[in-house]
Amino acid sequence: MATRLSVNSDFQEKSTSVKRKSDLKRKAWLAVFAASALFWVLVALVIWRFWG
């Protein structure tokens, strides 16, 4: 009895596509967090200028 293993040719392509999407999603969340932090730093500086 012989067993044959076969691997889908598009398996590697799918795995890199999922990795790319997760990297993109991580970078998008990082950009949102950075923009939010920058916004609040600017708000704090404006308030400090008015009342400082």
C-alpha cells in the first residue's frame, strides 16, 4: 500500500497573503494609535499655552 502526500501549489501564496493582511492591519492600528497620541499631545500643548 503506497501513500502519496500532495501539497496544494497555492498553499504558500495563501499563507503569505494572510501574513501580509495581518501586517497591514497591525500597521494600520499602530498608525491610528500614533495619530491619536499626537493629537492629544497637541491638545495638551495648546491648553498649556493658554493657561500656562
